Amino acid sequence: MPGAIATVTAGAAALGLAVSGCAYASLWPTSQIFGRTLIAGDDGDEIALTFDDGPNDAATLQLLEVLARHGVAATFFAMGDFAHARPEIVREVVAAGHVLGNHTMSHPRMSTQSAARIRQELADCNAVLEDVTGGAVKFFRPPFGARRPYVLRAARELGLTPVMWNVTGYDWNPIGVDGILANLDKGIAKNRRRGRGSNLLLHDGGHRAMGAARMDTVRAVDRLLLARTTAMRFVSVDAWARE
């Protein structure tokens, strides 16, 4: 009996570790366990600014002004619901030369959704963005980074390349401009030591409602670009998709 109990206990522990490992892989941005995603290139001097949860009438246009002033192209992963509400901002993003990506219609945690809901969220967001801009959408970022194999498969069936990140600004927290910059600088330095490009996760909106306060993000991006060295090259994610 003690041996049987030990076997059951060991089996339960192994199952628990497997479940924990899958949960970790479903959220960790650089994990490739559930399928290949685009993260960054192999040039440590290349940096991609990416923004989630827009368009946002409280910050997106101001962010576009900062990017234009510095001559930098970025990638915007837009929510379909907000794009439907503010199509003029989405058109401004594309007209300014930035890459537009799919961030689902309503920002659900995709790893826990049914196959039908996953496909609908992706297809409906594609339809909104393509109707607003008249152009095809080629990239997708899962909300919260949450995914499972079907999420990535459904995205690819719709012609979308899944994109994650390897630097987080944590700009949804009230950490101020200095806090955001410290997170970005730390992540960029770490990737550079590893000979990897840096894909920066930032937000021009907030998924709960239009009007999220993101001016600290706008200011942090301005300061980051002001402080850039001549070696640093800012790219949009499509540059890495061609590698």
C-alpha cells in the first residue's frame, strides 16, 4: 500500500508539473512550445516599437506625432471594437506608414476560448481593419500573450503571422515615464548581450475602455528615441518577417 500511494503521489506531482508547464508556455512571450511565433531578428541593434489595445483617442494621435518627429515606423496591434469606433485613427496609423496588426475584436484570453470563438475574434477583427483601411492585415498578437496550438493555427489559416515580444514596458502599471524607460532599457541591454533584436511591448490604449491614460507611454517613447545611439535601428515587425 505505501508503494501504491507513493506511485499515485508521484503521478499527481508529474501531472501538476505538466499542467503548470503548459500554463507557463501559454503565456510566456518567448516560448515556442505551442508553435512558432515571430519575436525578433538576430541583430542586437534592431528595435521594434509595438503598441497594443488601440486605437485610443486619448493617446494614439499624440504617439503618431512623436514617431513622425523622429522618423520611426512602428507596429500597432488594434482591437476590432475600438477600430470600428475610431476608424479615422486607424487610417492615420496606416497613412503614416506604420504596420497594422490584429489584436482580436474584444481582447479575450484566447487560450481559454472555444475554437469557434477564437476564429470569430480573429476573422471579425480582420474584417473591420481591412474594411477601414482597404488593405490586408498580416500580423496578429494574442491578448495577454495567451495562446494554445489552435490559436496559432487559426491565425495562420487566416493569413496572419503571430507576433510576440521579448521586452515589456509594463506601462499598464502606474510606474511613470522613468519606470517605463527603465524596463525598456534593461530589456534592450539584455537582448543586445544575447545578440537578439528587441521587440518592445507597449500600449497606446487599454482593453477595458476607450480613453485609457497612456501619455506616460507617449513621453517614454519620445525620450527613448531622443536618447537613441547611432547604432540603434528602429524597425517594424515586417522587417523580421522577411528574414
